Amino acid sequence: MADSSSSLKPASIWALAAGGMVGGGIYTVLGVVIAVSAQWTWLAFIITGLIAIPSAYSYVFLTNKFHEEGGAFVFLEKVNDKKMAGNLSWLLIVGYILTISVYAYAFGHYLSFAFHGDPLLMRLLAAGIVAGLILLNLAGVGKLTKVEIVIVSVNLLVLLALGIYGAVHWDVSQLTAGINPRPVWSSLFGGAAIFMAYEGFQLLTYEYDKIENPEKSFMPTLISAVIFVVLLYALVSIGATIIGGAISMISFKQIALSIAAKTAFGTTGLIIMTIAAGFATAAAINSTLFSTANLAKRIASQNELPSWFNHTNSNDVPDRSIIFIGSLAGILAIIGSLSSLVEAASLAFLFTFGIVN
């Protein structure tokens, strides 16, 4: 356990868990799920959330049981299924690479939209944020917990305000404006495609050694964070769609929340949402890159990944893992499409969470 000055208290755990999910989640997937589920988008988020809640319970239960950080890889090792642990490790790393690429994709699109959406600028921004965070991590200052908590707090307030504003201006016709209504079962397909919007909570299991009194605080704190995010997603999906209209949210799915914010509050709303999206997605990239590189190092130390990934630099940072994971994610962010990246990442985490449950 870390000393008390660096330990994670319940408020910090809650903020980091909520931020890990919201940081890239709602910014990247809202337009994707509206295209599938239309007026049932809110239900898609709730259905997927009902899978995330017991998954969070399973992660905390097993982490507390084994008293060791490392997530699904460690769980399988502890039940003497090293072959499955090794196989799952590859899937986990692929899932995280896809997730980082989605966050970088969103970062590039939200910021470039504020500058008239130039495609070249979008690609430069997506590649640039990943490159910058690779360098930050290699320098040994990748994990900035206090900064992340501030970003999360502001981010949650911005999203909550947007959701409430839209709900106050209730107009159910906007949920299908310009598109055909969808049947209620479309929420199942929409939910399956966006599960990556909830995956961020599991990163806290990689910080187990830093959590203060985890046996007492970890479970209620993490579960309450997941429940809050489920409700926030449902609220924002309704509020933002009422503000922007379904067809606009689908047509500009890469920057759906900027469309809603600009419609509601003009240029001021666009600026606030661009800043919030930029910081939130950057923090999500940084946190996921840091945790994934350290996970790869740990797995390599158990001979389930090539020893090449176990190398560290003078700052005791898994440099090769960070460069490999970050570079591949950056390339995917430049060449991939939003829907395909989101769906592939969601499938990887659905499978992983199923095994853990």
C-alpha cells in the first residue's frame, strides 16, 4: 500500500472511475448509438450500464479477494488458468489500443471542428496528442492524478448542465427529427455497439496498491460511480438529442456534443464543449496508455508476452510498451472510422467482462 500522502481516498477513486468512463465514452459514442437506436438511445445506455454494474462488482470483489492489482489477467492467473490469462492478455491490450485510438479520434475531431473541421488538421491533432502523451509518459510524468480529478470534475459539470438544459426544453419529436423512429429492440443493438463507453472503471483495479483501505471503500465507491455514469449517459443522450435533433447528431456523430452545445449556447457553448472534450479525451488517452503499458510490462514479466515489453527506461517507465501501444493507437485514429473502432473495442471488452463475471 502506498503512503497516506499518495493514497487514493474514496473521493479520488470515485472521480477517477467516473472520469475513466466519461472521459472518452459519451463524446465518442453518442452519435453512433443514435444512428442505431434513435429515440431509444437512453435505453441502450441503461441496458449496457446494467452489464457494467455487475462487471464492476466482479472486478472489485476479485481484486479485494486476491489483494493484487492487475485486473482480469491476475484473476485468471490466481485460478490457475495461465493459458487463458495469456490469451486474454492479448485481447485486453488490443481492446485498450482501440480505445486509445477512439479517444484520439474524438480529440482530433472536436478540436478541428472548432477550426472549421479541416480533415488534415483533425489527423494532425489526433496524431499529435498521442505523440505528446507518449513523450510525457516516457519522461516519467504520465500519471497526474490531481490534474485528472480536476478535469473530471469540470467535465462532469459541463455534461450534466447540457443534459439538464435539454431535458428542461423537452420536445420528444426531436429524438427522431429527420429520421425514422426505431423499434424498442434496437436499443439492444445500440447498447452492444457502445460498451467501451463503460470500460474505464476497470483501470482502477490497476491502482489497487494505492487505494486507501480498499476492503472497505473500493466496492461502494466504484459501484456508485458506475451507477452515476449510467444515469448521466441516459440524461445527456436525451438532452443533447432534444437540443441538436437526431439527424444532426447522426450527420455529425464525430462531434455530436459540440453540435448540441453550439445549438444551445452559440459560440460560447462550442468553446466550452471543445475545451471540455479536449481535456477529457486527452486525460482518458493518458490514463489508458499509462495503465496499458504497465499491464503489458507485468504480463511480459510472467512470460505471457514477449520479454521485449518488459523493458524500462531510466525513469523506470515501460518505454517500449508505451511507444508500441501509443504508436499503433495513433495510426488507427488516423486511418480508422469511428463506428468500426467503437464497435471493435466494445466487443473486446464485452468478452473480457464476460470472462470476469
